[in-house]
Amino acid sequence: MNKNLVLALVLGVLILIAVVQAVQLFGLKSKVSSGGLTSSVKTGAASPDGGAGGVSAPKSLDNLPSMVGGC
């Protein structure tokens, strides 16, 4: 096949994908702005130290040094 024809086909496919994604993004944006989407993620109150509420680090991480040696 001709090299220019192959490049034109690849470019056409990429442009088509970009157009489809732009249409999907526009639809998603309009749903979000109209309040048509709901979140299924349960949000909890943040803990005072800034971490996520209800999530704690394993006990094995309590006694780690604050700095590690380098070169």
C-alpha cells in the first residue's frame, strides 16, 4: 500500500476517535451540570489529621524512621 494512504487512514481514524470522545465529554458535562448524575461513593467525615475517615495505617508503619539514608 501507499505510505501516504496508510498515514491518511490512521489520521482519519484518530480524528474520528477524537470526535466521538468530544461528543461523549459534552454529554457527560451536560449531565453533571444538570445534576443528572449521582455518586455511588460513600463519603465520610475526614479525620482531624487530614486523612480519610475510618482508614488507618497498619501498626507495622508506626515505628519507621522519619528519614532514610541516601548516597
